[in-house]
Amino acid sequence: MSDTPAVPQHCPTPRELDDLELLSTGALAPITRFNVMVEQRAPASVVETALPDREPLISLTLPTEVWTKAEQAGAVELVDPEGLPLARVTVPGGEVEPLTHAQYGPFRDLYLTPAQAREQYAGRTWVPVTDALTTAQAEQVRALGPVVLVPLVGSGTPDLSPVALIRATRLVAATLPDAAVVAVPLAAHDAPEADHALGVQVLATYAGDDPVVALADDPDGDYAPEAADVVAADRPAPDERGLVLFFTGLSGSGKSTLARALMDKILEQGSRTITSLDGDVVRRNLSAGLTFSKADRETNIRRIGWVAAEISRHGGLAVVSPIAPFDETRQQVRAMVDQAGGAFFLVHVATPLEECERRDRKGLYAKARRGEIPEFTGISSPYEVPTDADVVVDTTGRTIPDALEDVIQALKQSGYLDLTGDPAGEGTDAGGAEPAVEEARQRRLETATQLGRTLESVTLSEVSGGREASPAVEEARQRRLETPASDAPLHVLFVCTANICRSPFMEVTARHLAGPDAQIEFRSAGTHGWTDHPMNPDMVVTLEPRGITGHEEFRSRPLAKDELDWADVVLTAEADHRQFILDDHPALFRKVFTLGQFVESVSGHDDLHGRELLEAVGAQRSAASPDLDVADPYRRGAEASEAAAAHIEQLLRAALAALTGKDPA
């Protein structure tokens, strides 16, 4: 058996991959090797230590653990993001031995080596391109005769994305008498003068004895018509870009609550699709198997960041709210989003540690101070305060709507998202009445006339019961007048955690209160529901003095998509249950409420019932505040069970009265 250490593999950064391709093809001559560097972690920064006597610009930085193995083996194998071996690089020497070349990617056939380019296009004028050509620049090139347009598409160099730059260049080239296109992945290295000199050197290598001509500066010129649409698509307006809303802060700071409230606001406006990457969804589907060690927590955030960046790449909006205590990891996520072409908006929820501890209902901080939870952020592990936050919010002593307003205003100022207007996106006419309200009022006037009533003098206040009605509420009232009520029963689904305490009590109690003649059907399920378990005995005891039966047949079940599809309205015990559902099914936000939220939302809609009521409160509802939650009585004894039962019964009576228009039994 050989004693030679195995050569480690390493996936370089996008810049390093571009440099590798040019080193492998000889385009960087006379530079032929990497300056290999080791990355050393310091408490607040990253230090790169260079070996002497090497060209510093073309560098390869290896993580400490990879450097150690590569130094023992004498080399490192560089792979692309999919694991394809591209080259072997000696360590510490930096000499490059190509193994293969990149074989995939848009316009790969245009990525020629200098030798291939000179063979195919000898005798032409070479023109480097870093942005779409303007009309004047296109005319300049037209006068040069046979040309090779060279889009420089390396990391950080072009003003457009690499693919857009090549597309725009090819479209302009097609209008010229004799123009070819060769793509060169010349990367930027954050050293403008050195990068410029390197670019001159690379173009000279490609052109050989042929001339190289720079485009004239034309900062105010219009893009060539052939390229204008490509530029517009590649540079969307701020409010059309993919967006990652990244909330960071201590445990208990209110970041998740703020993030959920912001999601509700965005969904109510209806202008953007949205994905939540938080809580149980991430733990189940993205980070299964990870522990709560520092390394695994940072891996979790990078995974979330990668998914969020991909969502932004395609114009979507992602909301994440991890603790994310370390600046380095936050910067890595920002870089992922930037590389994907999205916008990164950082919200620092700066609630002080003392307030977070005071709010700690789960006792996590107390356990951390006793040493029962290692590496707990704020206690035994540091939180690095962001210096680059787009908005800083302290939730101490503030309501959620008040704190959320800080975020909403900052988003508006950034240009990414304007949530300050009417959620329905409606304007108001000169008289102050919303167009949809006026339209609904007119339909009601017409219907009333058909019924033999004369309402020519009806005013808006008469239509809306003395208060200004929202468009959705007014339309619901109008449909009630014009459309016969459906004979189909209303479907109500109750949800708690395990489906053995609160939600089954809701189900059997609601069925009892509604009575046998009610056109409502009830079911229940659990976000982490047990399968085929009876109702919790302590909760069963609370049914008996209320004269409620039917629990004997009850068996628990986990929440499933078909249950959600069946339901006309979903009523949860806690805000966390509601968020659990919306994380997987955000499109259902109009029909998923906490029970307490629903009761608050129906207040003031005394003339609406059934599906008309559900439609109205789905469009205009109160916030799902945790203060409205029904406390979990599981394993907390008979007193807690009775308190939960009394709270649920009170809420159910109000909810059923609103849904049916009748006082419950």
C-alpha cells in the first residue's frame, strides 16, 4: 500500500476558475502558474498569506485544512462546482497541469484558446467589449473592416451578466459586414490598474500581430437597437429584481415575527410571489442531519443562502430569518445573491440581549447560562453586529405593526418594494371613494331597482353600514344580494401540534355548538400530528361538564395537503401553526387564520356570513399576533387543560356566530 498522501480536491471561487481557464490555455502568458495562498481564520477578519516571488494578481487561496493536505501531497486537484476535475496544481509551486477543460455553459463554443482564435481569425482587428455596444460604438466598429469582438466575461469584469454581454455582442455583430465573436473569461481582481495591464496583455496574446482597438467612451450614448432589449432584461428596475430579505438578530429578538408580518403584507399586496426559508421547513427539507454545532449552523445558513440566491436569480422573493451571528457567513450569502443577479436586503433586529432573555418563554437563555446549551449565541457564542444593515430595528416596547413600519419605509427608499399603498392596489377617485367600492355600490343600486326599490339617493355610508368599506367587503355584500347562497356545507379545519389536545377539542366542541342542522362540517389535524391516537385524557375531562360527547370516535391524524384543499377556512391554535402551513403553502394565506385572529377579523362584519364572510376577512384581516394564541395544555395538568378549553369555547362561540349568523347552542 502506497504511503503517498491522497491529493485533496478543492472547488475554487468563480474568479479563480476564470484564472485557471486562462492559465490552462496560455492566455495569461508569460504568467503560467498560480500564487498559492493559505486562508487563515482570525476572530474578525480573513488574512491571506502569500508565498514570496510570485505574481500576486493570479492567486489561488486554499482553506487551511485543504492547504495542509495539499502540502503533504504536493498538489491540489481543482474541480468545478459539479465536481469535474479540471486541473492539478502543485503546492506550494502553483504550476498548473490541465486535466480537462470546462465543457458546458452558454455559448461554450465561443470560448476559444488564443491558438484557436489566431488560427481562425488571423488578419482581423480585435476589439475588447465589456458592455453592450452603443449606436456610435457600433458605427466605429463598422469602419474597422473585418473584426473580432471580444466580450470579456470573467467574474467582475463586464457591466452586464456574462451571458447577456455575449448575446448583446452577437446581435450587434450580426449587423456588421464581417464580425466574429470570441468570449474570454478575463476576471477582475479588485486592482484596477493591474487588471487593465493584465487585460492589455491577454488581448495581445489573442491578437498576435494583429491590431487591438479600444472602443471610444460613450457613456451617454444610446445602446444599439439590437442590444437594447437584452440590456433592459439584464438590468431590471429595482422593484423588478429578485430579492432576498434577510433578517438577523438574537434568539427572541422578534426577527421571525417581523419576517412573518412582512410576508403577510407582501402577500396581501399581491404583486410578488414569495418563499419563506425558515423554521421547520428548512430543518426538515434542507438541513436534516445537521447538529447545532457552530460549523453545522453556518452550513445551514449557507444552504439557506444558496436556495434564496437561486430564487432571486429567477426574479422571486425569498424571506429568511436565521440568527446568522457571524459576519463572514452573512457576507457569503450576500455574495451568492449578488452573483445570482438578485438584491440582498439586510434587516438587523437589534433587540438587546436583556429584552430577548425577558421574552424567553422556552427558557433557552436560562439553560445556556447554566451550561446546558453550548455555543448559544449571546451567552457562550458571540453575535457580530452587522455594519452593513439596510435597516436596524429594535422591537423593545413596540408593537409589531410599529416596528414593521421601519422595514417597510426602508424597503420603499431602496426602491425594491413599496408596501406603503393600498394592499389591493386600488386608487381613490376625486371624491375619496375607492373605484371598486363605487362599482359595487352601483351594482347594488341596479339590483335593488330590479327588486322594485328606489335607491337613487343611496350614499356610500348607507351601503357600507356607516363606515367606509374595503373593495373586497363591498363585493362580498354585492354577491350576497345577486347570488343565491350555495347549498354546499362550509368546511372548517382546526389545527394544532399533535392533534390530541386543542384541535380535537375544537372539532368536537364546534360540532356540538353548531348543532346537527348546521351546514358546516368540521375536521382537525396536527402539524406534527400523531397517527390514530385518542384525545388527550385531560382534555376529555373538560368536555364532560359542558355536555359534549363524540370524543370516543376521535382519532388523531397528521396534517395533509388534501385536508387543506378540503377546507374553506383553516383555524389554528397558535401563530406558529399558521406559519407552518404557510411556509409550505403560501398561496393559502387568505384562508389560514389562528382562531383568535379569525375572531378579531370578523368583528364589524355582522351582515356577512358563510363564504361571503370568509372572502371579506381573507382580504382584510387582523394580524396573527402570538398574543391571541391558545396556550398548549399538554402535560401541564388539569388546570391548564380547563383554561385552554374555556379559551377555545369562548372563541368558538364568536367564530360560529359569525359564520352561521346564529347564536351557538
